[in-house]
Amino acid sequence: MTPWARDSRALAIAVIALLHLTNLSSLALLVLSLLRGSSASGVSLLAGALNIWVTNVLVFSLWYWELDQGGPLRRGLIGKPRTSCSRR
């Protein structure tokens, strides 16, 4: 792995972790507003919950994408020489 790729991966993991923590804090604020009986309408609370859920799905898929690193096909190709496309 080249230094640029290593730094890029570290930055991607840091950004995903920041998104994850931000989403968790939004969830905590939503739960606190529900428990304390805020004056927000039900529609706005449901919209906030939907926003948190969608963000959670996206962040989970980003974690999976980053940690899987290309899936089984790419892992199977590691260490094998690349084939070139040549005219016959």
C-alpha cells in the first residue's frame, strides 16, 4: 500500500467515525427530547428519527465498504499478476 493510499484510507476512516459520532449524538438528543417532553410536534420528531435512521444506514454501509476493501473478488486477486488485454 502506497503512503498516499494509507493516508487516504486513514482520512476516510476518520471522516466515517466523525459521521458515526455525530449521528449518535443526534440520536441522544432526540431521545432526550422525547423523554423530557419537548414542545416539538410529532411530525418533526418522526422526521428527525427518519433522518437519523437513514444516516445510520449510510454510515454503516460506509464502514462496511471501507473495512471490506473491495470484497472477496479483490481479496482473491491480491498477490496475483495482472493480466493485460492484448490483441489476438
